[in-house]
Amino acid sequence: MSFSDLFDSGFKKRNEDHFAAIVRVAMADGFISSDERAFLDRLARSLDISEADYNLILQDYKSHPINPPHDYERRLERLFDLARMVYVDHIKGDLEELLLRKIAVGLGFHPENVKYIVDKALTLVGNGVDLDTFMDEIKNMNK
């Protein structure tokens, strides 16, 4: 096995675990709504999750460990990507915020702060900020 194969399989496994964690968050209320399903479909494509792996993860998402990034910077990067995806795909209204809040909790943001973090994230993404500005604004939103 080559070094690049090791990197590729590790990257693939992290993507699958990340996807499974998001499925777990979506399943917190016992079912996946049609809006959540559409979001998961788009996310699976962006994470390069095959249809076979997608179906396996949906059936057995609890077997994947929840590994939110330990690093705050990585959590912000994932939040930025997810907020951009939600914004770009025009998922509107309360479902948008509810889904993003669930995911933010799954990423490791504190449940008491998640409403404010998601509101700020969606505002920033709506204003078209780049990742560096996004991260700086979220880090300094309480100052």
C-alpha cells in the first residue's frame, strides 16, 4: 500500500465519520425530514460519499464514532462550509436554522450558545465573507 493510499483511506474515513455524525444529529428527533434528506444528499456528494456508503451509513450511523474536531479552528471551518452550503442551496426558514443548530451542536458548539452562533454564521455567509473573516467574526462575536 502506498503512502497516498493511506492518506486517501484516512481522508475517506474522516469524511464518512463526519457524515455519520451529521446523520446522527439529523436523527435526533427520530426521523429524517425531506429537507434534511436533501441536505444530506448534497453533503454526501460534496464529501465524495458513494451511494453504497451513503446507504450503509444511513442504516448504521451509530456504528461510526462522533469525532467533532478538537480544534476550535476546524469546528469553525466545518461550520463555515455547512452554513455556505445551506445558504447556497437556498434552504429557507425555520428548518434551515433548526438543521444548522443540530449540526452545530454535533460539531461541538455549546447548546446554550448555538442559536447565536448559527444566526451569526448565516448572516456572515449571507454577506459573502471569506473564511478568515468568518472565523474572526465568530471568535469575537461576544466582544
